[in-house]
Amino acid sequence: MEKIIDENKQGESLVVEKKEGNKRKLFIESYGCAMNFSDSEIVASIMATQGYNTTQNLEEADLVLVNTCSIRDKAEQTVRKRLEKYNAVKRDHNPKMKVGVLGCMAERLKTKFLEEEKIVDLVVGPDAYKDLPNLLAEVDEGRDAINVILSKDETYGDISPVRLNTNGVSAFVSITRGCDNMCTFCVVPFTRGRERSRDPQSIIEEVNDLWSKGYKDITLLGQNVDSYLWYGGGLKKDFEKASDMQKVTSVNFSNLLEICAKAQPKMRIRFSTSNPQDLTLDVVETMAKYQNICNHIHLPVQSGSNRILKEMNRLHTREEYFELIDNIRRIIPNCTISQDMIVGFPTETEEDFQDTVSLMNYVKYNFGYMFTYSERPGTMAGRNMKDDVPEETKKRRLQDIVDLQRLHSEERTKAWVGKTVEVLIEKESKKSDSEWSGRTSESIVCVFPKENYKVGDFVNVKVTDCTSATLKGEAVGNSEYN
């Protein structure tokens, strides 16, 4: 499962198949969440129509773009260092090179980058990628170019994205943009705008196209996928103004999951990211109904303390979260559940932190992604709350829950030893060129000897051993999905 910030992918440069006749070179690098990596595919597709092929050689690039993230301060500092590198290359090797910033950080620091620091030629927000050709024309005429206007209806549903650094097996399919939840720690509603959903017909067309090209595993992607709601276009918040016909014929996330599962019954379907307040039981029941919908839910909770949850403007309590977890386990007993957790949020006491520990002990997540609170300028917490938990306390609390999660992960993973699991081979194992690596339906990584199998095969694997996060075993034959 792609976590909110996948550390292994940060700074990955995009490479796609060259288009015959394209003469110019595009170097595009991505930071942040899965949505940013998906957006880079859209940008590459747009630029391919403008005569650009991708390159991994920074020195030869005519255009350098960095797709940015504002979720954490660390991500912003990394991007700043990369911009310094781009400008050094531009100064010393390639003075005609154009440098641009895309995404969330672009929207937040637009004038600072262009006017004050003068480190970029163009700034493009998450809803303005189709305007890139016009913005580049502005730059060519010697003017700074900027478009960070947030859209009420842009979903890029009409753009067929290229696939970055793909294994040819798994792909992202973006279904929503923006977020309405206004969590006080999060900058996304300000950088990506209000929630709107993509036409289900365009989603199914993309899914069918991916299947025809040999893809076997897709992740339906959104800042908050459970909020998906199509009623002919428009913002989710305006649904109450929709006509009776629009409401009757609307498509929610459970409907969309079912449509995708039926469209390609041998394709695995995943989704990310869910929000506890919006994940309804009809979604879980649809997962249970279709074998090709994967049994994994990434369900960020952020804190186990009701007081802190309220301060974060998370619209659920720990008790409601427990009830949801219990229902998921009742409907899909083998469903894996993962978390995002923040420690050191303003005013968090030791008692609040112990509530987080007790929540983790109740759920015993399969895996999780844990962070210390990082104040983000422009957020409600950044504007209205003092970052008052000492760094040492934050670090100690983080280490405590990381250690606890490792124990829970090990316990959950060990439960699979002796069982046979279905694995989709995605790539060669990092640790041995004689082994394949893939994931189970539950998003657990599994490695096993290669034998005569190949990337893209569904293989039944008898699990003989494990680490805290990885299953090890031996193939016992192709699964029925082949």
C-alpha cells in the first residue's frame, strides 16, 4: 500500500516511453504523497503533446519540474535543496534550462519563489497543469509565469496519464481531487482546493485501458477516496443543491468500487486514503462481496485522544473508530488495517499520548506510518495554536509508538506462517536476484524463489517464515487468476 509519504519514492524522477519526433527533454522529479506521483504522470502526458520526452539526465533537460509537497517541513527543505541543485546546473551547464515548481508547495509559496528568491521561472498549482504550455510561452517571452488558481471542476479525467517508472503491473487511478475535511494540521484543503469527483465513465475507461495494456493491480486514489460522489460534476459540498434526478443517479464510492470490480473481475483493486468519518459500511460490504477488491484499508486515525482529535478537527471519536474497526473485522476477518499517527500535536499531554498507545494496543495494526507534529504555515493549527510540545518529548513519544507498531506488525505477520497466500509478482526482490517480490491481497509483501514464474503472474505461495513486515515462502503453483 502506498503510504501518505512513501520514503522510498521521494525524489524519484519520472521516465516514460519516448514519443517519436519529440525533440525537447523534460526532467520531472516528485516528492510527497501518491497523489503527487500520479499528478506527475498527468504532467508528463500533457508535455508529451508539446514535444517533450522525459530524461533522467538533469544536465540535458530543457525543462526541469519538481512536483512538491507541503505536508511536512522536511519535504519542503528537501525541495529547496533540489532547487539549489537545479539552479547550479542551469548556471554552470545549461543556461537555457527552465525551472518550474508544481503542486502544493507551489501554491503555498508562489510569490516567494518567483519574486523574492527568483529561483524558478514558473509556478504551477495542482489544478493548472493544462495551462503549462501557455505558461512556458510566457517564460519564453521573458516573463515570469504563474497559475495557482484552484478549480471547482478540474479532475484531469480527460487526460490519459503516462505511467512513471512502471513495473507494468500496478498503477494509480486518480478518482477525486481536493479535500473538505479541514483537519487543523493539514495544508491540503488550501493547496488542492475543495473536493470534486471524476466522471465514473472516464475512470472505467482508464481501468479498462490499463487492463488491455497488461496491468493487474490498480489503486483508486484520492486525498479522501470515501468521499467520492459523482452527480454530473461539481463540488461535493454542492450536492445538496443537485436536482432530484442527479441525486437518484449519483454514484458514491461503494458504487464505484462495485463498477470497477465488475468491469475487470481479474484485476486487483485497492484504494487510498480512507477517512474514518467517511468510510461507510457499504464500502466494507462491497469489499467482502468481490474477491478482486483487496482486503486492506489504510485508515489514518492521527491520535487516540478524544481531546486531541477535537483539536485536530477530526470528526470522529476513539469510540466511533473502535466501532468501525470492530465492524471491518466482523465483515472481513482477514482484512489488514494500517494507520497514520501524529505525536506531539499542540497541547498533547502524557495522558493524551497514553490514549494513543491504548488505541494502538486495541487495534494492533498490521503496519503504520508515524510522525512527529510539524507546524505547517497556513493551517488552522499553524495560525491559532502554539507548537508547545518539546522536540525531545516528541521524539521519545514517536520512538515509543514505532517500537509498539513493530511488535504489532510482527504479531500480525507471524499469523500468516503456514498458510497459502496469493501473490502478484511485481518485481525482483531487493535482497536477492534469485527471488521474486510481490504483494498479497492484504498488501503484505511476500518473497519467494523465482523458479519459472514471471512478473505479472498470480502465484499461490506457502508461507514458511517471515520478518516483521515480509512473508517468505515457496510457490506451489499459479492461482486461478491466471
